[in-house]
Amino acid sequence: MSGVRVLHTESSAGWGGQENRTLREVRELGARGVHAAIACRPGAKLGARAREAGLEVHEVPMRGAGDLGSILALRSILKRGRFDVVSTHSSGDTLVAGLAARLLWPRPVHVRTRHLILPITHRATYTWLPDHVVAVTHALADYLASAGVPRERISVIGSGIDLDAFDPDRTPPVLRSELGLAKNALVVGTVAILRVKKGHRDLLEAVPAIVAAVPEAVFVLAGDGPQRANLEREIAARGLADRVRMIGLRHDVANVLASLDLFVLPTHEEAGGQSFLEAQAMRVPVVSTRVGGVPEMVREGETALLVPPRDPAALAEAVIALARDPHRRRRMGEAARAWVLAEHGAGRMAERMLALYERLLAERGR
């Protein structure tokens, strides 16, 4: 059992794959004897879910580098909690928590995890403030190195999922009865934050071609986000309300995935994407795009079909191919579950993170 004490910080108030990974990492570290806690903004969804899980949560505004009050508050939390490591996840919390750590002696080890392939806004949050940077995929590590982060200070530690929570043999499918779908409906769905770059509009554009070839197809979009109202308007304008259901942010993601025949996410850019792992763990084959870290999250041709981004015609063709071949879907689903079991459990992720923390502390002589 480890005696390492880790404070995870997150300045995002919303909920997505980044926050999901952070919560899972804290829980799994706790199971391995690590005292792991979370600092987040007041009212953040991460804080609410962490409290539901019985975790230690501290609320700090974290408004940026000029927020002296938050810097001092985090310094106090780090000092009182005798934290050995501060693990940060967004630019805002990296700035304030990183500065807070530098006001302490001995200084906690600072690890920054990068979850997204987006332009770096504050280079100091990767080069000066943290001791080490974790990238969730090799594609993201390559981007960080190209942006000037020293390669020797980058580790790739992929996301892991709770394999007990995402167990298709113990998870009842709920959507067919909840939505009143026909027994023969072929359910195509996605679970993702509703942002432009997740490609939901590409899927809506592909729906008519898919329905023409597969009349029993219906589509379910789970998630919330800034594009929700725009997508609702587009569904209505395209006359797709009887085919596409938006079911909002769900806490029962495993139940939603258990109801799907295909998981489709035509994302335009993606560092990793835990939803791909969750779908595959539930024996659901994937159709997505060949961008960023997506090829690392699936086994192309075995558990997933990948198409070019922003190509609704190619997306429709891939969905139709799998929709018409239930035996192929079944084979891909079985292969997907086996691959995730072998490579992407949350326990393995936490063990790799803990090994990194312990190595960095040992290098400090602590």
C-alpha cells in the first residue's frame, strides 16, 4: 500500500471525458492506499460526483494566475493536507495550483495531465510550472513535443475504465423500453459532450442515407453541452424528430451503451476519448473518424471502422455496412470487450500514474 498523498485539481465546472478520467483516477488511487483528494470550483459537476463517491473535495474558485486568493487557498490545502503531489488537469487550475505549490518547501511534485488536442494557450503550464506532463495518447504526446514540451518530460498514460461498471453481462439495456422503440429497431447512438468538434452534425447529415438503406435504424444522442439547442433546431429543420432522440446528460452511461447496436462518434479532433473504451467494453462496435488519438482507442477493422472526418457519406457507408451484418457486429463486439479487458482497465491506469508519482518523488529524494 502506498503512502503517497495526491491533490487533483480541475478548474472546469462541466462534465466530460476529462473530468470522468480524473474522478476514476482518484477513486482507483484511493483503492491502492493513496490519499487522493480533489480541488475544484464551487458547483462543479466533478465535485458533486466526487462527494457522491465519498471522496474528499475542496472548493476553490481558481480564476487564473491573478487570483491570489485561490493561490493562497490552494497553498493552505496543500500544506495542511501534507500532499506530496499536485496533479492538475486544465490551464486555470495548473496556473493557480502550480503557483501555490511553488510557495511551499518542500515543494510538492507537480504533474500536469493533458487530455485535449488543442493549441496550447499558456506554455508555462507545460514547461515551467509542472515537473512532468502526462499525455493520454501518443498522438497527444507528439503534439506536445512539437509545441516545445521536452520529450523526456512527457509520459503517455492512457485512460482506463471501470470494468465492473461497464459489464454487458450485468447491465440491463434501458433505452428501448424507455423510448418506446420497436423490438426490431437498430439503435445507433453516441455519448459525448455536445460540442461542434464532436461531429454530431455530420451524423445528422448522414441519417437520411442510413435510414434509406436501413429503415429500422434509430439514433440516440446522449450528452449535454453548448450545441444542444442548435442540434435540436437542426433535427427539427431536417424533419428527423421521429428518428433522432436527444436524451441529455446521463448518469447511467453503461445502461445507455447496453442498448446500442452501434456506437458512432464522427469527431473532428480527439486526444483520446473514454467513450470509445466504454462502448467497446459493452461489446458495442464503433464507427468513428481517423483523427488524433482515436486509432489508439480502437482496433481498426477488428473493433471499429474509421472514416475520414467531416465526411457524412463515408460515415453513412460504414454505418450501413455494419447495420446490415449482425454477425460481423457480434464478432467485433466480442473482440472489443476482450481488448479493453486486456489493455484498458482503470486499475492499470492508476498503477501507472502511481508509479510515475513515486518515481518523481524518488528523484527528489522524498
